[in-house]
Amino acid sequence: MTYPKGISWTNRSVLEFAGDENPISAVERASRELVLKAREAGWSGPPFNPVHIANLMRVPIDATSTVADARTVSTPHGPRIEYNPKQVRERVRFSIAHELAHLLFPDVAERTRHRGGTPQIKDDWQLELLCNLAASEFVMPIGSIPSKDKIAGIEDLMVERRKFDVSAEAFLIRVTKTSVEPVGMFCASPTLEGQNRPAYRIDYFIPSMTAPSVSIVGLRLPKDSVVSRCTAIGYSDHAHEDWAGDDLRIECVGIPGYPGSSLPRVAGIIRFDSPRSDRHPIRYVHGNALEPRGDGLKLVCQLVNDRARTWGGGVAKRAARKFPDAQREFSTWIGSIPMEERLGTVHFSTEKDDVVIASLIAQAGFGKSETPRIRYSALERCLKAIADFAREATASIHMPKIGTGAAGASWDAVEELIDYCLIKDGLSITVYDLPPKRAQFRLFD
């Protein structure tokens, strides 16, 4: 088989939106930015209601039975989303999320956008593909499920996703992104109609952080592939097939097709025999992050609020006692930065005994608050700065579960950001939890 480099992007809306960036990477970045802002504003789940994203974007949503699924229309006051409330709840949420994704594209006001696209525009499937990916981020966002060492089989996954009341596509994407196991999620669509077993093309492929690199986007699968056996929505199958020179374990399920197609699309999981040698999942241990383990330079991370002049709480308070010189350096540094420029910055202390203290400014203020004080977008910028420092200095990275104290962060969300910013670069990360406390003996309970 030959393996194409990927999709040849031709859709005008897609090209205008992405510019020089890979369109899939661009839409994942844009949707993640919106999700992080929503999480900062207190958005929680499951299920995660995309109406919260609509409120954040100040876009009205109206129910009407005159549309099949949903559409985005342009009005003198800006875009408006209309949806059919008679559809099942899972489909309604995804349809609304899909229309919200259209708002990411600068030419959204030029014409009415219908979920499923416009059949007269031959490459509109490219725009629809990107909107499906963004919609998946909106209904199953970063931090919605914890990471797993091993994910279940496709049939069990389809049962589990019902607990979240989301589409199979959205659930499989998030499961893959949070998996420690070397797996990849793919979505394929039929390329020919009117045959018993049409050929399928791989529309997109999303690897877990430890999955080996394969180039299968755009690949046309053999007509006898297991993918072609999923002839209806919900039908599943699995087999070993040679897609990229290796015998791969393929598990797949039929999902709703593109409008006008009588055949379903197919989503699935590829299981690889071994992980990438240059990527390692987070190492969790019981211990003290201020006593980092290992040889060489060790970068110890702590999260600090944007008003702190000294380290006064939690891990930071213990760090101030253990590393007083680093505390004084931080106080001088933070005082030189205007308040409005602090979030998203990192202070690196002078190295001492092979340890550098990194103070990540990703908490807005301190004290009681109706919404979490964590600023995920600022934390993402901090983690990218940590990655740059660690690569250049050849340092290992050590931290407690940053942000989960007074900042009110979801560790599942922080963990995904660590994967995205650090693990993908092959960096070594150790996260420390204090050992569990011993229970006190009581004669009578």
C-alpha cells in the first residue's frame, strides 16, 4: 500500500481559517482555547452542555422544528443558532456544538450553515470534518474523564459512553487523548456508493501520547477491510489488518454518515503492540515534590497566584522554608512585572544543588471565589515555557498536583495540558502525592 501525506485541503472556509497551520491542529487549538475559558468560568460536567460555550460567545440559541438538525444563520445582530428540539438529547447537544464550531471560521456570516454541510459544495465535507472535531471538544472537553492505563474494547466503550450522553465520535476522541496505552482513534468515510462493500477513506487519525507515528490520513482501505463490515450505526467489528506495514488490531463501529450518504461513517480504535520509545507517561509516586528524585538537573514546579509577593500557602510555603534564596529571587522578580502581565509567566530560580524552582503564575488572585481561580490558558503558556527550559537544560520535571488546591483546578484537565505541552516533547515528568495518612485506632467505632 502507499500512504498519502494527508488531506489535500481545498475548502475556501478552511483555508481562510487555518492559514499556514494544519487545519486539524488549528481547529483543535481554537476549540481548546474556548473550552479552557469555559472551564475557568466554572463549566462542569458530565454531561457538558455546549450552551455554556454559546453564552461565552454571546450567541443566541433558538429551538425550532423547521430544521432537520441545526443551522447557523446570519442576522443584523450577529449569528444565531437554530436547532431541532425533537431530536434525541445526545444529538441535540452535538448539533449545537457543531454549529458553534462554525463560528470559529471567519466567513461564517456569508451563508447559512447547516449541520452536515451543503451537498452542492463538493469539498464542504472538509469543513464539516473540522466542525465535528471541534464539536467533540465542546461536548467531551479537556478534563472530562481521567486517564486510563488500558481502555476497554469497542463494545464496552460504546456502553460506557452512554453514561456521558455524547456521540461515539466525541467519546472515542477523548478516551484516546487521555489514554496511557499506545492507541489511536480514526474516522473513515465511504468513497463509493452502490456496492456491497465500498472502499473507505481515513478522514482523520488521533494518536494517544504514547502511540507510534503512522501516516494513514487519506488512506483508502481495501474493500474487504473490517471497516466495511460496520454497515449500520452501532454495528461493531474487530480484526487484525495490515495498514501501515504492521499487523494492527482494529476495532471499529458505525456512526452517522455525511448527509446524502446511505452508508455510515466508521470510527475506531487502533491498538499498537508497543509505545513510542521517546515518550513516557507521567510517573506518579508517593513522596515530597520538594525532594525530587533522580540524577541531573531537576526542575521543581509550583503554581503561584498573580498577587503573591511571597510564597505563603501549601507547597509554596514549604518551598519558601526549604529554598529561601529562590523565594527572595521570586519576590524581586514579581515586583518588577505589572499585574496585568503576570498570568502565564514563569520564574526560574538560580540552580542550587541540581534543583531549579519554577513558579508558574496561573492563578488569578486568592481567597474565596464563586468560580475557580485557575487560569488554564495561562497554565498552558507556563507549561510551554517549562518545556522550553527543560529541553534546553536537559532537566527532568517534578511537581505536586499543581492547581488542585486553592486554585480549584481539575487535575484531569491539568493532566491533559501536561500531556499536550510536555509529554509530546518526550520530557520526563514525575508527580508527587503525599503518602496516605494512617488511620487512628479506635476501640469502639
